[in-house]
Amino acid sequence: MKNAMLSVAIGIVMVGCATPPAVTFDYDTGADFAALKTFNWMPATGNAAADELLVKKIRNTVDVQLQAKGRMPTADNPDFLIAMQLSGKTTYGGSTAVGVSVGIPVGRAGRVSVGGGQSKAHEKTEGTLVLDFMDAKAKSLLWRATASAAVSPAASPEEQQQRINEVIAEMLSHFPPRK
């Protein structure tokens, strides 16, 4: 059950609702981003290693979008490496209440009431994707983008891919940074 929840949760970004992802980014202000022409991926670790298909979709999308920006993938001596982190969590907020109440008149002066109800919190799954671009030689962080969004576990593979494309496009719209 925990692995199934983890897989759904890390499918985050990719299958969120129609709401745009919350994207933040940061970078090394001293880095020469114009010199970063080639890249390669670091091995998937942690939660990212748990969902091979999702990792493949994300990597392919990042590759295509970076190539559109003039960056090329290479296994030999890349300028920067890309690391991916995935995480998910369930949040609870608001509630839906269902109840029953019965009033019964008793005698002349009184009335007895019996009631009951149940409240159920709204459950929402949120996922987060982090992309780290690291200097391949110095192994130092150059650029980071983080996207968080609601997850829709019932999305089809085509809907997932569309959402991945949108999320990665939003993240990479901040790369290279405009100084």
C-alpha cells in the first residue's frame, strides 16, 4: 500500500489538475550559463528510482526542451549534470459533513432530540519535482527548479505526458536565467 501511494504521489507534477504548478527556481549568480552546452543525467535515486516510466517521461521531456534551447545530451565530458528528485504527500483540508437528527415530542412539556453526524476531511495528494543542474567538473549546484502540483491518479498516460510537458516547460522557462 505504501509503495502504491508513493508511486501515485511521485506521479505529481505530471498529472496534476488543470491548475498550474507552483514553480520556484534559484541559481548561482556567478555561473557562466552560456558555456553550458552539453549535459547528461545522474542516476535516479530515492523516490525517483521507484517509478521507471515516470522517470523516463520526465527525462525525455527535459532532453527535448533543452535541445530546443541549444543544449545537447552527451555521455562524454558534459558541461553539466542533471539530478532529479521526486516526492509526494497527502494533505487534508476542509471537510464534508453528513448527519441525521430526529426530534421526538415527549409528554406535554418536553422534547427529546437524538442526533448524529460524521465529518470527513478532503484528502488531496500533492507531488513535487526538483531538477538540479550541477557543474560536471566541480560537482557544485548551478541551477535548481522546483514544481509542486496536485496529483490526479486516474489520468491516462497521454494526459500524464501532456502534464509533464507543461510542468517541464514552466520549469525550464527559467533556464538559462536572465541576469
